[in-house]
Amino acid sequence: MFHDGSRKLQDRFDTRRLADRIEDLLVHDQITPEDAAFIQERDLFFLATADAMGRPNCSYKGGDPGFVRVVDERTLAFPSYNGNGMYLSAGNVLQNPDVGLLFIDFEHGSRMRVNGVANIAEDDELLDDYVEAQLIVRVEVREVFPNCPRYIHRFRRVEASPFVPRADCVTPVPSWKRSDWARDVLAADDPAHDASNPV
């Protein structure tokens, strides 16, 4: 799990033994039932990707609880919804499939890391399970482990985003998509073109 850079700093601060113990005790390559419950209760996570040259990108991914699905003990899946059209994360996955996911429970102060290899499909069998999803991202798990929670600030969710696609309502259009700088360059099938869609 550790490379020369990690080892150099572990040795500098005398934490090699601790790092090895954590790896031995806490890091696993399968999703346990407890891991699955934690992941599927979350309504957000942070996704780290890198392009072909190793330049990183980190993005926030949100949905309703359960939008990240544990397919089996080695596989996670989540939807890619209509966004700002840059496809930074998904584009990186097409060039460099190594990803890191960070799940945090801000209310109770818990977090979990998942590292693995991602792939993207426009015809994934799960696509129909997610309203308005464009793609499904599947992650083959390499490492799953909890992370020290002591620096997690405590927050409570005030309101769920009204922009998360749901089967029982029309998804509103973000106002920026109808602004002068954006509306003439939107994709031809972008929902913002339909004036009847709420903002």
C-alpha cells in the first residue's frame, strides 16, 4: 500500500510501525456488510481522479441516500448526472481508471476511503435505475478502510438539493444554464432549452 514517498515520511516521523499496523488491521480488499451499510446511507462523497499525466482532480458527488450502490463485495456503482458539461472526472476515468472515493458522515464524525479502478458505460444495466443518469460509473475495489475521524467538523444536513433527479418530479434547471454566457452553447438536448422546465 505504501510507496517510497509514504515510507520516507513515515520514517521521518517514526510512524512506519503504526502505518503497517493500520494496513494489517483495517485495510481490506472487499466491502463488508458494515462498509456497504455506511456507503449506502451516504448522500455525498468526494471523487479523486487523475488524467493521463497524473494531474489530479477532486469533485463532489451528491444524490439521495443509496445513490452509490454496492453491487457486490468488490464493486460499487454510481450515476453520472447532467452537470456543467466539462466531464472532468468521467473524462479522467477514460484516460486513467484509478480513482479514490471519500465517504464522510458529517453528523456522527465517520469517514471511509475506497480506492479502486473505475469504468464507465452508457449502456450499463443499472442506467434505468437512476432517473436522468447519463452514465454509470462502476468501481472495482482495491482498498477499503476507515479513516481517523478526529478532524471532521460536525454538520447536519439542512436541506436536500432540489436538483437531484427524482422520479416523482421534474428536475429544475440551474439558473446559470439560462444565463447569457451559457444558454447559446448548451448541448442540443439540455433540459434548459425547454422553457417549461422550472428554474
